[in-house]
Amino acid sequence: MPDLIPIPPDKLLMRPVDDFNKRWFLLTAGDFAQKCYNTMTVSWGSVGVLWNKPVVQVFARPQRLTREFLDAYPTFTLTLFRNALHPALQLLGTKSGRDGDKIAASGLTPVASSCVAAPTFAEAELVIECKKLFAQKLDPASFEDPALIAANYSAKDFHTFYFGEILAVRGVASFAAG
């Protein structure tokens, strides 16, 4: 299990395009203490500043069980792992929590976060703990390029996007600016 150090959000060193698109995060919402949570793999998202706060933006389709947890609970986590754990993230991105205990099947170990109710995982290299600030379903009328709808939403299952305020970051030393 990697040793994680606290990292102020303004000292976080990431490669967000690579981290989301190629490494993938686990997006987890719910309440660890109540043993009521779910997770899913995400490859779409962003990190930045909005409303003078450090934020992440994540997306969830309506059919995903994790989206129900995102809607019902005020906090969530994003967790990044070493590349060797990519098969576990593949499983968590393709199986539904409705069909069984996919977290147990992944071999990952849920653990309490430092300041939010949503859990993270013992095997993490980076943990971003967030408080939900905003949620909205993508509006097809707002797309400037109809090809994006054709390429990504043939089932008309438009994502809901969420902005979360970054409350805490922990990671291995390589994620911290000196």
C-alpha cells in the first residue's frame, strides 16, 4: 500500500488529460461508515478552478448505479492507481454494482477517506476528496456539434455532470509540487 502525504490542492501535480483518458480514476460516492457506496471507473473529467474554489468535474450516465449515489450523497472521491491495477478498473467500469459485489471482485480494498463520507481505496496513489457543488444533465440543445451527439449518445443517455470542490488531496510524493 503506497504511503500517501497530504497535498494542498494548489500544489497538486497531475497530467489530467493522461490521468483521466489513459490511467482512469475510480469515482466513488456514498457513505463508508454506513457501508452504503458504489464506485465506477471514469475516463472523462477535469480539474481546475471555478467560483474561486479548486474543483473537479466528473460525468455519470443515467443508468449507472454510482450516479444514484452521486445524487443522494453530498461527497465523492476520485482515486488514481498504479498502472498494474488497470484490470481492476476495467472490471469496475464494465460491471454494475446492481449485479453483485464488483468491488470485492476487483480485489481493491475500500477504506475511509480523511474528511468525506465517501470511501477511497487502500491501493491508491492519489485520492481527491470532494464536496458536491453543482449537478446538471447535459442538454442536447446546447451541443454546437451534432456529431458529438451521434458519436457519444446514440441511446440518448446524456451524462449528468458534477462539479465537486476539492476538500483534501493525498498522494504519493510525485504528485506534490516542491
